[in-house]
Amino acid sequence: MIHIIGIGPGNKEYLTLKAIEIVKNADIVAGSKRALNLFDVDEHKKYVLTKNLIRELKDLIANNKDKDIAILSTGDPCFSGLLKTMLKYDIVK
């Protein structure tokens, strides 16, 4: 399952308990270094996204279909952020 986690403006004070729970239980947590640093994530679960976001997300999802993946996104990912990009490039349907 793929979870897109909104992390708000990027401060621990704004993280929801649900976001923390999903990240804690995910097999893989993907995001920028700054986003990943907001959570206590085991190093082996971290996947740092870089400038090749579209290709990296496609590869990550294609190669881990049986895993729970939490993708961290600043702001509201369903309103103005990551979800629109993922839909536009057919990363998720």
C-alpha cells in the first residue's frame, strides 16, 4: 500500500499522530532528507528522494509492490502537492 503523508510546513509540532503511526509501521519511508529527519525512522527503511522525483517514485513503487510505502510531502499533498504530480505522471492511479 502507498501512503502519501502530508508533513505540513516541515516541523515536528505539526505532525499528526496518524502520520507518525503510518511512518512507524511502513516498510519504506521516502522523502527529502529534511522530511525524513522529522521522524525516527530506521536507516534501512529510509529512501531519500532527489531531483529525479518522477523516475525515483516510479522505480520505488514498481520494485516494492508487496511493501507498505510512506511517501512524505510538505504542505497538503492532495491539494497542491505530490498527489497531483503522481497522478499526472501515472505513478499511482
